[in-house]
Amino acid sequence: MHNGRGWLSTGNMAAFAGGAVAAVVASRMLPPLMAQAVGSARAAAGRDPFEALIKDHRQFVALLSEMERSPNDAVFQRTQLLLRLKRRLTAHALAEEDVIYPMLHDRANAVEDARHLYGEHAEMKMHLHALEQMPKGDPRWLDRVGALKALIQTHARQEEEIDFPKLRQLLSDRQTARLSGSLQREKAFVL
Ligand SMILES: [Fe+2]
Ligand SMILES: [Fe+2]
């Protein structure tokens, strides 16, 4: 590197560093962008994005029921089930908080519903935190599992029976396809 004219000139190095940064950014952005394209294509093919969210709800309840059935000494199994639940619930919550609830708030004018649902997600996160911190063999661990399951069931019922239908009737086919892509993109940041 001399006088800025060799192959390792300051300009070249800056360009190289810039290119490397761009490559890293591109590699991180690619999975969410691919997921967005796949999600839009699925919706265009007639798949209802709300059905995918409802399917997630069933999975959460199934994982929590499995936790409830596990014996107190199945510490490893409980830890694994909890991690699976946390990952899926985090992705689902991110998609709802960044896409569904703002639409509910701004487009469906369901301001109170949106605030209430955001608040319940915060409660779920506190339950998850407590479940991670508590000894998995502690009988009180199952009480927390039961409380989280009850909360998720009530919350899911509100979304499925009241708020998803409100949005479904507002959206055109094109908007539904775009929504599906956006949901997939948000989930891909976590999954
Ligand atoms: Fe939710
Ligand atoms: Fe949900």
C-alpha cells in the first residue's frame, strides 16, 4: 500500500470493505426476502395467511399439553419443549406485532383490540421467562405452564373469532397475498 496506487490502495480497501459489508447484509436479508416471496406466492395460490396463524395456535397448545403430561423428573424433555415453544411463539408474535396488529389498529380501527392483544403477548413473554428461570422439576413449573396455556387459548380465541375475521373482510386478494408475504418475512427473522 503506497501512495494509494497499489492494489491495496486505500480506495481499493474501502471498496473491498464496503463489498464485504454489503455481502453480509445481503446474506442476512436473503432468508426473510425469500420467505416473503414464498408467502406471497402461496397466498396468490389461494392459501389463507390467517389459517397459517391458526395452525400455529394449535401447535402452541399441543406443546403446552405435552409439557403438562411430562413427569417432574423429565427435566431434559421439558427444557426441549420449552425451547421449541419459545422459538415458534417468538416468530408468531413478531409477525402479529409487526404486521397484523398495526393493520388492526390503523385499518380496522380496532384500537382497543390491538392494545389488548399486544398486552397479552407481553404477559406470555413474562410466563416464558419465568418458565426458563424456574427449576424444571419444580411442581410450580406446571402451574405456570397451565397459566400460559389458558392465556394462549383465550388470546387465540379472540384473534380467530373476532380480529382475524375483521381483517379478512377488509382485504382484497392482492392485499391478502402481500400480507402473507409480510408474515413469512417476519417469521423468517426468527425461524
Ligand atoms: Fe397474538
Ligand atoms: Fe396469534
